[in-house]
Amino acid sequence: MAASAGVTYNQMVVRELSDADADRIFHALADATRRDIIARVAREGLSVSALAQHYPMSFAAVQKHVAVLHRAGLVHKERRGREQVVQARPATLRRAIELLEAYERIWRQRVDGIDRLLAEE
Amino acid sequence: MPVVKSYKDAEALTLTVVAEFAAPVERVWQVWEDPRLLERWWGPPGWPATFERHEFVVGGRCAYYMTGPGGERSRGWWRITAIEPPRRLEFDDGFADESGEPQLEGTVIHGVVTLEPQETGTRMTIVCRFDDAAAMEQMLAMGMEEGITQSAGQIDDLLG
């Protein structure tokens, strides 16, 4: 009974995690401006102000688009002097981050275990 | 909230986790040094660890297995590369075959644990470095499942 409930929870959580990732990526790519930004920063790193010159919208609006791409893990940002340079993130790097996140969950659970143990005595 | 921050460096394949405990450095060191305490938190929920060998000296080996819900065993080993009680521990962590021998081709994680006294207790910093992404994939074939099981436990707690 407990075991079968465990499996159900696992399946649910796996689905939720992957759905949430997929939602962020599809949402990020569902916009023509954002797709265009990705195409530009895949060739070379560009500052937000350099990007903003290509679109009939404010700097702040372009910054928001970049933020959506960043949350989906599709670009990374690097500070160079006073500017934030935006670059497309290669798939291998995205995968590495996912894996590190999974490993982080294991360590969080170990830390909780230590905390419980220390609280016992 | 024991974990105070974490940092992931995808290019260096490194994970850093910083945690704070309301206990002195010596007691936090004990949960690593004493195999009977270590095995109470090393394995993920549902996979308790048993340390059959635990040589807490430089060059020392540790050997353990974790027992799954169906009685299946997953074996691992450590090799201590540096130790300064009660402040610092460096070790390599990998999988072992059924006899407990390290799988030479397998994943190795290089871990550095640092304990620092704080006014309210102890700050523990763990830095884990993977050799390459393939090694991480291999380790997480099981680890991913463990992490997810833990999230499931949290959901359980919320619902309960």
C-alpha cells in the first residue's frame, strides 16, 4: 500500500518537474522577438543595449524578453564592465545545470538528515 | 532552514552547498567521523546506508552499501584524500561493484567539506566536483530518483 503510493508520488513529481521545465522553454520560444534574440546571441554575445537597437521597443521591454529566456535556461548573462552580455547557452551546459540541480536535491536531503540527527540528542 | 545557500557552476561541474547547524563544530564533525551516525543520513530516504569499512585517515578507504526498499543493494566507496579534524575533510566518492571494489571506470565525485564555528553553531560548506558530464549522468541515474523521492516525501508531509 505504502509502496504503491510512493510510486504514484514519484511519477507525479517526475511529470511535474519535466512539465514545468518544458512550459518555461515553450513559453520562452513562443514569441518571435525572443526567437530572434536567441538567433542573434547564438552567433555572438551581445549586450542588452546592442540587442535593443534591433527592435522597435524600449530597452526595458528587451530586458524583459531576455529575462524570460534566462529563466528557461536558454541564455546566460555575463557582466562585462558596465554591461550585461547575453549569450545562447549550449545544450550541454543546460544539461549540466539540470544534473547539478538534481545533485543539489540529494545534498539538501542529506543536510536535512544531519539536522534531524543533531536535533535528536 | 539548514541549507543557507547553494551555487552551481555548470562550466566547472561544481556544486557548492552551505548549511548551518545549531550544534558545535565537534558534533557536526562526529556525524562524518562516526560510521553509525554517518549511515543515518548518507543514504536517501528508503535507502539506508551501512558502512562496512570506515578508515578516517589520509589515504583511508571507506566501503558502504545502501539497501533499497526491495532489498536491493547499491555499493559505494570513499577514499580520504585530506583530513584535518574537526575542520576539513576531502574525499573521493564513487560506486563499487558487488564485492565492494571500486569501479575504476565509474563516476568519481571529489568532495571537500569545511566546518566553521559560528556564534549560533556551525557552518558546513560542501564543494562537490565532477570530472565530466558523463560521470554526472551515471551518478544521477540513481541520484535523480532519490532526489525525486525526497521531493515526494515533502509533498507527503505537506498533505499529511
